[in-house]
Amino acid sequence: MARYISVMNDTRVMASELYKSSEKGQVSMVISELKSAYESARIINHTIGFDAISAASQEYNWNLDLSEIARVWTNGCIIRSELMEFLVTIFKDSDIHLLLNPSILKVLDKKNLNMQKSLEKPWRHLALFQCFLLDKIIF
């Protein structure tokens, strides 16, 4: 919301009066918790994207190979990442939904509490915070 509303000065000023926090003070965030939350969100976003590709493949009888799509994207595409390389193997070895896959569950289980903490703190303070660019996400 902050980025969207930042160019609308009058609206931004009025919104800042309407969205005041009941709790005062700074929101302290642990970088490792924030990084973990970001990693969880990436997995969820990749899942949503692959679900859309899979649904289109089924509806139009394209018979797409999700593992192959992920593999191609690991070779220099803008979305190249270690996560995508991880997904190549998962799609190759399993037909179950990503969020039900034991390997993904293991990763998300470790990160879930940190995601909750990272979302709850700013929300409690109604803080608007920027996204951080992380050098490297390790899976």
C-alpha cells in the first residue's frame, strides 16, 4: 500500500491519520525471521504459478511437463534460482501437489513460525514496511 499510495501526497497524508497504530514504538524485526518468511512466500508464490500452468495444461490438453519447465527456467531465465532447481527434482519425483510434498512441507514447517512472526509484528503496529532484497536464499 505504501508504494502504491506514495505518489498521492494528499491521500497518503489522510491515510497516515486513519491508520494509526494503537501500539507505539519501533517494530523490531529479526532478519533471520524476515528472511525465513520471505522464503516461505517464495515457495507459495511458485506453487501458485505452477498451479496455473498445470490447470491450463489440463484444460487445453497441452500435457506440459512441470519438471522440464522448471529445468528450462533454471538455465538463465530471469526467475533462475536454487528454489527452481529444487522444484525440478520435486516435479520429477512426485505427482502430488507442491504444498503436500514432504520435501516442501519440511521446508515450510521450519519457516512457518517465522512467517507468522514477521507478518504479525508490523500488522500489530500497522507499520508499512519495505521488502528486502536478499543476496541468496538457500534451500
